[in-house]
Amino acid sequence: MLANMDITGASAIVTGGASGIGAAAARRLANRGAKVVIADLKAEDGEALAAEIGGAFVNVDVTNTEQIEAAIAKALELGPLKAVVNSAGVGWAQRTIGKDGEYSSAHDLELYKKVIGINLIGTFDVVRLTATAMSRNEAGPSNERGAIVNLASVAAFDGQIGQAAYSSSKGGVVGMTLPVARDLSAVGIRLNTIAPGLIDTPIYGTGEASEAFKAKLGESVLFPKRLGVPDELASMVEELITNSYMNAEVVRVDGGIRMPPK
Ligand SMILES: NC(=O)c1ccc[n+]([C@@H]2O[C@H](COP(=O)([O-])OP(=O)(O)OC[C@H]3O[C@@H](n4cnc5c(N)ncnc54)[C@H](O)[C@@H]3O)[C@@H](O)[C@H]2O)c1
């Protein structure tokens, strides 16, 4: 019988692991026995979580290749790198054109590039480097060397008004799933993507106004009529990392929501 991929004693890297879905995923992977490297910009939260789960924090901006390499070096000190979760991401909302017919009020091109730089290029940089490190692992029982999970968004499919940059970036993450999984199949590395719906994390800000906003958002979910919680996403991350037969797939975890235009 072929067992699920065992990550006990292995290392893992979670980008964006200091908050939200990434933090919940880091806890799940640590619970399965992995030494987790939290690769994030937020040192205080990242250090605290690393201490809680017996992992390590490395200050990483995913747009910086050297910092990604430093996170991999840290992971390799802790054990063979077998699991990677790309949860670092940012949102941005602006319409493609302004209301006054002026070129100057069209979508800020630098912001478009910034979102693509973090969400798409940053994700791919982490994938290509971590997969290279994983390719040196000794193969496991089913010839497996590791698994990667990327976080896209339902906005890759149902992008709303103002989401051109965000949806483009997440559409790119969805688009890389099959070709990258094909590339990595030669060395026994699986790659899957999760497209979350509306999940209750600090991405929506904090305080009274954002609580009211989130309650309103929850009404648009098919069932259950609420936002998802980070651990419901982390549960899927854990499954995609450990289930040896999950590969090259994009999974929506969204309570059945289909986003309207706005
Ligand atoms: N929360 C949702 O409703 C939702 C929905 C769809 C997709 N997602 C995606 O899931 C992922 C996690 O989102 P979340 O809700 O947990 O967000 P979050 O804001 O709680 O956490 C994101 C983390 O990424 C880090 N980060 C941002 N830019 C970074 C960079 N350049 N380098 C390294 N780290 C960086 C932040 O510091 C933060 O800790 C993101 O990719 C997001 O786009 C979230």
C-alpha cells in the first residue's frame, strides 16, 4: 500500500506564514511533525508563531530572490525540505479607467506591476527555487520528493470590478499549476493550487468597520452564509501536501460562492 507523504522530521516553508491562511497552514504542518520556516515580512508575528510551533522565522520579501534562498538555507538546516506553501499575497482595488477620460486617471501601472510582482512572480520564484532544493531529496516510498501548494483566489475566475491587478496575478497562479506540475513530475514533486473564497483574515483589515464589512460579505456565500476561517483553508493545504495522489489541481474552497461583478 502506498502511504501518504510523511512530513515528520522534514522541513517546510510557508511564505506569508505570519498571518491568516499561512499561519493556520504553518500550525497544521507543524502538527504533522514538520519543522516550519515562516517566510514573511512581519517579524514580530512571525517570530512569535515560530516559537509557538517550534519552527523558525526568516525575514523574506518574496520579490527578493536572495531572501528566498536564505529561507531555503534555514529550512535545510532543520531537515529535508518536503513541503512549501505560497501564501504571501496582497490585494489591490482600482478600476481600469478613471471617470474623467484622462490617461492620468487610468489604473496606476506601477501598482499593477507591484501586485503581479508579489502574487505571481514572487510565487513562481519561490516555486522554482524550492523545487530545485527538493529535487535533491532522497526519493520517498512512492518516488516522491516533496509537494507545493500555491494560494490563488476565486478572483482568478470571478474577478470583480476593480480587481484587474489581483485577478491577473491569481489567474497566473492558476495558469502555472498544470505546466509546473508537469515540469516537476520528473523529480517526484507535486504542485496544487487552492482558490479561497472569502476568508476571515487580517487581509480585510481590523476594527468595527471591517467587522461590519465582513458580515455583509458573508451573506453572499452560498452555504454556509459566513466567511471561511483560516483553518478550513489550512485543512485543504494539509491534504494537498500529504495526499500523494493530488497533483496539478486547482481546488476552490469557498462555500460555493460565485462572486458577482461588485
Ligand atoms: N482572505 C481571503 O479572503 C483570501 C481570498 C482569496 C485568496 N487569498 C489569498 O490567500 C493568501 C493568504 O491571504 P490571507 O488572507 O491569509 O492574508 P494575510 O494578509 O492575513 O496574510 C498574508 C501574509 O503575506 C505577507 N506578505 C505580503 N507581502 C509579502 C511579501 N512581499 N513577501 C513576504 N510576505 C508577504 C503579509 O505580511 C502577511 O503576513 C494570499 O495570497 C491571498 O491573496 C485570501
